[in-house]
Amino acid sequence: MLHVLLVILKVAGIVILAVLLVLLLLLILVLFVPIRYKASARKKTDVYAKASASWLFHIVHFSFYYDAKGASYKLRILGVSFDKWKASINRFKGIFNFKKNKNKKSKNIKTKQLSRTAKEKSNQLDVLEQNQSKENQSKENQPKENATKSKLEVDEFEKTQQDLGENKDDSQSFKIAQEENLKKNKKKHKFNIKKWVRVIRTKVKDFIQKIKNLIKRFISVCKNGKDKFDDIKSLVQDERNKKAFVVAKDQLIVALKHFKPKKYKLNLKFGTGDPAMTGQILGILGILMPVYKRNAHFIPDFENSILEGDIYMRGGIRLATVVLILWKLYKDKDVRRCYKMIMN
């Protein structure tokens, strides 16, 4: 018995160790295998751009396109598009839910059949009762029909006489209403000076009130801006916050160095239409030549206003360096204190 327990524990330990090793391998792959990216763009008559990012020998691949038709993108996992993966997952879920839905449908069908049979029986009983009641009423109402016919003829004659009298009264009232409307319209067409003065006075008062409200809002915004400026000034001048800004600046430089493309090429033809402005831009680009070295070529056009060219770049990003930068920022007490002050 003890031997069997030891064998079971040994197998369980080997399985747990294998699972832990697989998880560790996946974590190392996610952190240290770089996400490689490429991007290219061209502008002449039309604009064309293309970008792609892949991870672990294109197991995960994302691509983006932009041209005159518009923008489009694709996401592929193991060479299969994300939409197909989504559809297959939904089908897989539907297989497991099929039996439950089948049982529910059978129960619903049985309940519906029972309710239908009960309704049919009740309807049949109601029809029989209605037929019996109609037969009894027809026997009782036969001698009364002749008397009711004579009464109906007398009532119709009286109603016709009343309608003729009402039509005469309606025609007279309609003529009186028309005369009153004509009198009111004549009064409206008369120019009333007092009324127009009142309207103009109210509009002027409303306009002045709106201007006063705008001035009050502007003053309140300026006061709030001054208070915010004082808060920002006190936040920047704090000694501990200065240390936090230095740490954040150093980590930002490290991040930019890591994110920048390993290789890039830029060919650009530019012109502003003003020779002096074009010359100034060319001078600034000449000062920045140690940064881009031979990777960029600029062609100035001193006569026309133009911007044409193409660019290509590629590089990689490791999640391990990103996690390390974030950990250093979180570890610093001054950075955390400054973050809380800004958020509050």
C-alpha cells in the first residue's frame, strides 16, 4: 500500500514539475523574445503606408495597410485569421450547448401541446354554451321585434328634423366667427409702436446679460487657471518631486533607445514656396546630421511648395525591458508620491 502511494506521489510530482517548467518556458518566451516590427510609407500623388508586427516566428502576426481606398488590418495566429478562430470557438461552444438546448426544446414542446389541448377543450365548451343561449334568446324576442321596428322609424324621423335645425344654427355661428377673425386680423396689421419698443428693450437686456455672463465665466476660468498654475509651480519646485522627475527622465531615455528602430532610411523632397524658410529648415537638418548620419537624404526645392518622399524602418521591442523600466519607476518612493499628487 505504501509503495502504491509513493508511486502516485512520484507521478503527481513529475506532472506538476513538467507543468511548472512549461509555464516558466512560456514566461521566458513572452519576456525575452522580441516583438519585431516593420513600417514603410510613401507619398507622391497618393499616400501609401504599411506596418506589421510579429512575435515568435510569426506565430502571432499583425499587419496594417493604408491607401487611397482607406485603412485595413489583419491579425493572424498560427497563420489563421482571428475571425476564423472566433468562428471555430463559437462552433465549439455550440456543440456543448446542443444537448442542453435539445432537452429544453423537448420540454417546451410538451408544455405547449398540453396547453393547446386544454384551450381546444375550453373553446368547444364555450361554443356549445353560446349556441344554447342564442336559441333561447331568439324564442323570447320574436313578439318584441314588430314593436321595436315602429319605434325605430319614429326616432329616425325626429332625428332628421333636429339635424336640419342644427345645420341652420351651425351656418349662422360660422358666419359670426368669420367676421370676428377678420376684425382681429385688421387689428394685427396696425403698427403698434409700444409693442415694438418693448420687444427691442427685452432683446437688448438679454444681450447685455449674456455679455455679463461671458465676462464672469472668463474671470472664473482665469482664477482657476491661476490656482492650477500655482499648484503646478509648487509641485515642480518640490525637492522630492525634482528627484522623481530626474528618475522618470532617465527611464524615458532608456525606453526611447529601446523602442527606436535598428535600421531606417528616409528620402525626402521638401519645399515651402519661400526660399528663406526652406533654407532655414535645411540648416536645422544639417545641424541634426550626427543623429541620422547616412540614413536620411533631403532634397530641398527653393521654388515650389512640395512634400514627397518615402521612409522605411524596422526594429524590435522586448517586454522584459519594458517590465524592468516600470518596476524601477514603481520601486522609487518619490515617483509614487509625485504620481499620487498629480492624480489627486
